[in-house]
Amino acid sequence: MGTGKNAALRGLAAGAALVLAGWSVQALAAPPRVKVAQGVLEGTVKGAVARFAGIPFAKPPVGDLRWRAPQPAPAWDGVRNAAEFGAACLQLDLLRATGVTKVEMRMKPQAFIKSQSEDCLTLNIWKPAAARAGAKLPVMVWFHGGGYNRGTGMGPHYDGTHFAEKGVVLVTFNYRLGRLGFFAHPALTAEDPNGQLGNYGIMDAMAALKWVKANIAAFGGNPANVTVFGESAGGAGVNLLMSSPQARGLFDKAIAQSSFGRNPLIPMRGDGPVTAEKIGQAYARAMGVSGEGKSALHDLRALTAEQLTAVDVPDGADGIIGPMRDGVVVRENPIEAFTAGHEAKVPYIIGGNSYEASLSTDATSNPEAILGTAGAYRDRLLAAYGGDPVRAAQNLFAERGVAEPDRALARLHVRNGQKAWVYHYSYVPAKLLGNTPGMRHGGEIPFVFRTLNDPAVTSEFGLAPPATPADIAISNRTLAYWTAFARRSDPDSAGGVAWPAFDRKTGAVLEFAQDGIKVRPRYHKQTLDWLEQLAAGH
């Protein structure tokens, strides 16, 4: 009896906390319930939107499951409380890392992370409260950014309320990060030579999409109409899903935001000077783990969370932590996959922002470090960008890193018989005009999710609520384009300014600009042509 009484009291306390947070349990009467393959979930309601949080989509990847492909999530007895988000995946301690800008730190969503754990493979769902099973609403699955080392699918950044209000079932998920999500070592290879290795975070994304395909109908979503979308590392992750044969059939359209489409991937193994296995071996040695056999594997899996998230390790052990070409899950760089026609044949939106150089301290403090990489094109690009070295470096960073690869991937996708749309976000929120040269990396996220007046979000993005009517108008149109694409595979069905499909001849881009939403034919053609030639080695 005492146990039951305590459980009831805990339930009342949880209900009171949710009411204070704005998520109602409807006076503790009949909160929404949904039956999925693992069991019954009980969510919460706010207005016309129901939310189900902290849903396991895979077994906890702990102990012997560390550095293994995700396993199916276990079932549970009774009703599982889905009122609160799960733990975030362990974050790399970038506060101590060198070369991290203040802007990046401000973007880091640590403020919303109440707990971190290896046991983090959960997802969250927002749906119209009135939607019933089998309603066949469009589904959108968000792949969060954070450099593959930080971030989470929970928190106010990615609140799916406004998507659900537009008739979309919105899903966010966590995936393993840092050395837990992207790690290779000969001992792991010896354990499973032909298996899925290295890219555990990408495998987690696939596992989340598989869970969605199998269960989303119970929430009113259409498993045959799933859009995967993401930003930064999440946008790059979308391109990897587009490029991986193992992701075929898991989604039906894709949106890649600020995805740096030409960034190369290191090989997992081989004779080259830099491979993921060699980085892994250097890290293992730094942690006192030697050898390549079962004892090394045991010792690696015995490392603590603090050791796995440390930045201060010797040279050679702190190399690139992110996706690698493993030959199974990730076979090619996205630009190679699209060039060969290997990408998923689905409708595709790609784009980026005008001030992507917010990621780089060099763009402001040492512009020649960026301009000098342009080689023989340096002087003509400097002149085309207006002559000011700082502004030219900022533009070069954005166009070489994002805009030109976006155009290349869109061209290739169209050449391969598919439809693509390209956007450019240069709009600057009214209260930031004069304080920033453009829309910085990640700055479009509050516009996509329409969270411009959420203080917890705007403080992270350097905004100051309340948003102006112009800000809200741009945000409303962005959300309309994204949800129209999810609904009908064509963002132009949103109404408003017509967004033409990308065509190689016109190269038209839809710009979210200070003077409104405009179609820009032959967008920055001269500078992008030069950067294309530079990428080709000419």
C-alpha cells in the first residue's frame, strides 16, 4: 500500500510540474495515450497539441553495447510515462577546447540539458491532439546539429508545437555524440570485421527513422510520407542519409540546412596518414589502453564518461571526431554519391545562410587565413565581394563552404532526374540590424520552428524578444514552405511567393531577405562559378 501511495503522490507532483510548465494533464483526467510496438505511452497536452517525450527507440548503448549498432528497444509492462524528455547524449567538453568561438558557445544548448548519459537513445513526438491513429498526417523528423559532439533533440530549440499546429507530426531524436558516436579502433574492427562500425551516430539516426516508420501511424502520422530535415551537423547527416544505401526507404523527402556539402570524410581504416582507426588508437594510448585484442576492447568499454568526453588529450588523439567512410553505412562523401547518381531519389531542399562565417574567428581577426585558401582566385573574389578583406573572407567562407556545394548537389540531383529547391537565408532580425553582417550559422532555426518569442531560445541565438511583425512574417512563411514540402513534396504549394524548382539554366534561389522573400535567378553565379572551378582543382 505504501508503495502505491508514494507512486500516486509522485504522479500528482509530476502533474503539477507539467501544469506549471504549460503542459496540461487535463486535470489529471484522461491524458493522451498511444500504443506502440513496445507498449503504451502516456503523453501530455498543451492547447491543441499533444506531446510524447523520452521514448526509447533503441536499447541503451551501454556496457557491451557501447560501440555497437543500435539494437531494438525493449518492451515495457503497463503504461510508460512520456511526459518528460530523456537524458541528452554525453557532450564533448567544448568549453575547454581550443578554437571554439564565443558565438559557438552561445549556440551550445547546454542550458537546456538537465542530465547527460550514455543511455540517451530516445525520441520526442508532437502531434495535433485531435489526430487519431491512421490519420495519415505528414511526418517530419529533425536531425539536430552541434558538430556531432554536442546538442540534443529536446528543449525549446526544437519545440515541435507550431509544426503540429500546422497538421504535421514532428519528431526529434538523440544520437550518440563525440567518441561514443564516432569512433574506430582495430579492436572493434577485429570483433566484427564486416559489421557496422564507426558511424554509430548515423546508425542511431537510421534506427530512429526505422522506429518512426514502424510506429508513427499510431500518432496519426503517415509512415509513407516522412521528411527528414536537419541543420549543420544535422544537415550534413541528412546528406549522409541521402547517400547511404542502408537508409533507403526510411524517408520520402529531405531538407539539408547549412550542410557543408563538400566537406571531406576521413577513411575509417587504411594506409593513409589520417584514418579514424589511427585517431582511435592514439586516443586509446592516451587513456592507457594498448593493444588491439579483446583486452583492449574490454578496457575501452570500461572507460568513464569523463574520459570519453575529455578534450585535453595528447596530439594525435584529438583528431576529427565525426562521420567517416566505413564502407558499409557511409560509403562515399555526399558529393561523390550525388555525382555517381547513388543518392536517394526523393524531393530535396538545400540551402544556407549569409553569415556562416560566424563559425570562424579568422573571418574577422585574420581574414587572409581564409582569403589565402582561394589561391589564384583570391584577388578576383576579393574584388567581387567589395574589396574589404573582412567582408570578403566572411562571404568566401559562406559561399565556398555552403552556397557553392548547395548549388552543386542541387544540380546533380536534378541531373539525376529528381526535383530540388535551393534557398538562401540573409534576413537579419530587426533588433540585430547593424550588429551582424548577415544571418549567422544556425540563426534560421528559431524562424523554422517559429520560436522567436521564447526567451530560452532567443537568448541562445542572440535575439531579443518580442519579435517584430517583420520577423514573425518571415518565420511564418518559412514554416509554411517547410510544412508544404512535407505535405505535398513541393514547397511552392505553400502559397505566397512562388518557389521554383531548381533549374541548371536559371539557377534560381529563393532568398529570405531583408526586402522580403525574393526569387533570385542566376544567384551569385560568377563567384560560385569560380568556387566550383576551385573545388575542381582548376
